[in-house]
Amino acid sequence: MVITIDGAGGTGKSSSAKLLAQKLGYLHLNSGTLYRWITYNALQQHLNLHDSDVLLSLAKKLDYQNIDQNMVQSPEVSDNVAQVAKIPSIRELVLEIQRQYAQDKDIVVEGRDIGTVVFPDAEYKFYFTASLDIRAKRRYEQLKKNGLEVDYAQIRQSIADRDKQDMEREHSPLRKADDAIEIPTDMITVEEGVDIILAEMQLLG
Ligand code: DC
């Protein structure tokens, strides 16, 4: 069974996806991490992020089982990942990685295009939303907790820029699937988000 959670950065979908998977005993896949891992490695190797051939050949060689979870959350990766995620050949490769990983598994997959493109036939689909200010505040706290030096105004701007790129790109933009249930998260905790999902799943049967 596949459960999808899509939404912009900072809407709380990662924390809720993780907790939901834990509660159900399902696997959890954060697809943003895959795009971030490619971006991190490309930056490390000083590659041209606009050269799709070079990026694709890098992406094909990477080990996705051992992603450095700390490095991929760096502000430098955050500022460049939307450019990489925009490239159609990279998206196709990541789509295949996700489908292979999820095959025949009980899994919660989160991202931007999971309910629309990657798993359009998923049994349950959710779409998280939150205001820009709340999302920037959450990202700020999260980065600070991870020991990174951060500036709130810069984070807010970076999220707004990324939203624009993710929503306006031609290939599988961030969008709510028609059959996804929208969950606004401004006023709720991670646990409450999960409770809403579990209640909806029971209602949907
Ligand atoms: O969820 P995140 O902030 O870690 O995602 C990082 C970037 O990856 C985001 O700017 C857009 C891209 N992404 C995507 O295009 N499609 C996905 N399914 C997941 C993430």
C-alpha cells in the first residue's frame, strides 16, 4: 500500500510522514532527499547545474542507500536543489528509483509530485499546506537545532524562491492531485497532522 504526502517545503510533511510510517509500521521515503543528494554531490564536484547530461551521468552513479542526511539539508543545497529538480531526465531517473524502491511495499512517500506523477494510483493521498511565515519559522528552527548558522529573512526568501521554481516548472510541478485530501498545518502539530491522516484513512476505508 502506498500513502502519498505532497506539499511545499516546511509544511510539516516530512515530520508527519515519518511519524505516520512509524505508527503504521510502514517504510518512509523522502523523495526530496534524492534530489538533494544529487545536488549536494554536483556542488561538491563543482559541476554546472544547468548541464543536464553531466548531472544525469553523476546521478546514475550515486549510491542512494547511504545519503548523508545532514549535508543534504545545508542552505547551499536548499538554494540549488530546485534547479536540479527541474531537469526532466533527472526527474525520470528519480521517478524510477522511487517506483523500484516502493514496489510491493507498504510505504509512505513524500514530495512534490508523488500523488500526481510518481504514484497516481496510490490508495491514499494527502496534500499539506501552510503559510510562508510559518514554513520559514519551522525551517529556521530545524536548521538551528541541527547546529547550522541561519538567518530568518534569508530562509524565508529562499523558501519563496523555491516555491516559485517548484510550482512553475514545466515537468511535474508542485500541485495537489485532484483526489488528494488537503491538510492545512498552520495551526496543528505533527501528531495532529498524523491523527487527521489516520482518521481520513478510516473514513475512506
Ligand atoms: O522536500 P524538500 O525541501 O527536501 O525538497 C527539495 C527539493 O526537491 C524541492 O525544492 C523540490 C524537489 N522535489 C521535487 O521536485 N519533487 C519531489 N517529489 C520532491 C522534491
